[in-house]
Amino acid sequence: MYRIDNRTPWRIIIYKIILMVFFSIFVTQEFYRGMVIKKYEIHSEKIDSDTRILVISDLHSCEFGKGQENLMQEIREIDPDLIFLPGDIVDDYLPQGPAETLLKQIGNEYRCYYVTGNHELWTHRSDEIKDMIRGYGVTVLEGEHDTISVNGDVLNICGIDDPYSKTENVQLRDAFKELDNSRYTILLAHRPERDFKYDAYPCDLVVTGHAHGGQWRLPGIIEGVYAPNQGFFPKYAGGRFDFEDHVMIISRGLALNYTTPRIFNPPELTLIVLKSKTQ
């Protein structure tokens, strides 16, 4: 405890207390390697049966246990019908081995869909990365859609590259071309702050990542301190956002950034359950 007397300026005392608090938080979080599962239920008249969609976002080539065993244990317990990978699975600086280890396993066990994030594009070998991902049985979407049947429901799954590719407008137009809007339609994209673009297209659900939960949080007070392309106190740090015509889910992602630790913002697997309007 600090001894306060007339020779100790209050400003110095306050600064020291603030530094102690932030240092304590930093140490606690730097050694924290836990993971949470955030679940969202979305009801729609276009859905008759439950569909479980797992979102794995912003892995950034991080590793969760030897051979991704901790991550795979969580995925297998969830047992999703679909897995969405909305970008930054491969990092532009870290070795891509841990990402490949995950992709190999989930591509073999689940139906998976992937779109690029900015970090894959920053490698300047995104075509090579896409080919690698396809090689593990994962569907790569780049301005196109896939129409599939899941548990008796027919879904349209659209996907676009990160806007760093400079193809956003063209890919959005192509992805929604000749689409049957009577079916539940999902857009897989990397950046949530681009929702003003997505809103012009007939989708029911937008699934994104990128913001990393704002990196530092004070839950219930500040939902994110800083996010790329949004700056300080971002509007779209993570979570669910309900708009007039669609819902947007932003995964807080899995990246463990050793230079900027996650504070009150643990790595997140995001589970979306599509349900009937009557349930």
C-alpha cells in the first residue's frame, strides 16, 4: 500500500495505481489460454429444422494444443452441421502449419465454407492458400454461392473475398446473381463494418469476424476498445446485430496476439443455431 503524505503528489499516486491495475490484467490475460463458446439462436419462417453452424474466425495460425487437439475437442463436442471460416485463418507472418492442421481435420469431418480475410491477401499468395484450403475438402467462396440441403432445409450460402482484393462490388453482385430469395440466404464475409454494402443484397444472415472483439473489453461497459478499420470504441466489435432485413453475427475470433493481449475477451468459437419461427 502506498503511504500518502504531503510530499507525494496525488497525480503520481493515481498513475501508479492505474499502472498496477493494467499490469495485473496483462499478466492474468497473457497466461490465459481458455476458450469460450458463444451461442446465438436465429428464428426464421424460412427454416423448419434446427441447423447448427459453427463459426471459426481469425485463427491467425494460432495453435490450441498439440495438433489443435483442444480446439478439435470443442468442435467435436459441438458437432455442427456446417462450419464457416470467415477469413484470417492463415496469418501473413506466422507459419501456416497450425492452420493446415485444423483445416485437414475439419475438412475431413464436416461441411466447411471459407472466405479470405485481409491477412491471407497480405501474404500476396492468396491463390496458393485457397488451393491449399480446397485440397482439404473445404469449399472456398469468392463471389459465388452454393445452394445446399441441411436437415431438410435449403440454404443459399454466399461468400466474398476481403475488400483488400478490390473485387467487393463485383463479387457481391455475382454471389447474389440468379438467387432464389425464398430460401434462407447467408452471406459469409470478413469485415463487419462493411455491412452498409451487404445491406443492399437479399440476405437473411451475415457472418463476419475481423474485429477481434475490440481486443480489450469491459463487458457491459465497453464492448471493444479498438478494431481494425473501425478505430477506437468500434460499433461492430463482436456479437449480434439485428437489422430490418437481416441479422449480422460477428465472431470475436480465436487469435492469441502476443503483442496485444486479449483483455476480458477470451478466444471465441461462435455457434449459430437456425430455428423455425414457431420454436
